[in-house]
Amino acid sequence: MPRSTLPKSDTKMLKKFMAAVLSAILLVGVLFTTPGLAANLENGKQVFAATCSGCHANGGNIVRRNKTLKLKALEQNGYATVAAIAQIALNGKNNMPGYKTKLTAAQIEDVSAYVLDQAKKGWK
């Protein structure tokens, strides 16, 4: 019985489709892995010092005093996860600008994990 073969144009389309599916699977894997395992806290500390500490020194907030990076405030405002902190770092909120065009995805993950880690330690 003869094997059916796909025309070259269909083969190329199939390869592109499979590459897109693989990319989507990898992206989902990166987004939904435990951030604490993948994050580099030392890099997060450096990103925080360079990008965030002007307004958020020691987990505070010089613009809106009740919107600090202290654990109690993060919990009260629904931001006590790396993913929630990363969303604000990416897109900003109220007076805070987003950094999606200024920081890489790895830097956002690292600084978000650093913020949560410091909040849990009381910013000491």
C-alpha cells in the first residue's frame, strides 16, 4: 500500500505549527514553575537597588505610604505571591510605571522573588 506524503508547503506549515506548540508549552512551563526555584535572589537584589529602591527603600513607599512592600500590606492588597508582584512590576499600577520594556522577564521574576523574600524576612 503506498504511503501518502504531504506536499512541501503542508510539511513546512506542520513544522511551523509544531514549533509554535512547543514554544507555547515551554512558555507555560516557565510561567507556572515554582518561581522561587528559578529566581536568582542576588540578581533580584541588584535589580531592586537599581530600579525600585528610589521609591521602595526598605520595602516602604514614598508615594503611597499604605502601599508598601511589607508582608502585611502585600497580603492585605492581594499581592503576596511572586506572580502578583511580577504583574505590578510588568504593568505598573496607579503612580507606579510598568517595567516590561525596561527589564527582562528574568529580571522581573528575580526582583519579584526578592521582594517577596525580603517581605517574609521583614526587610532585614
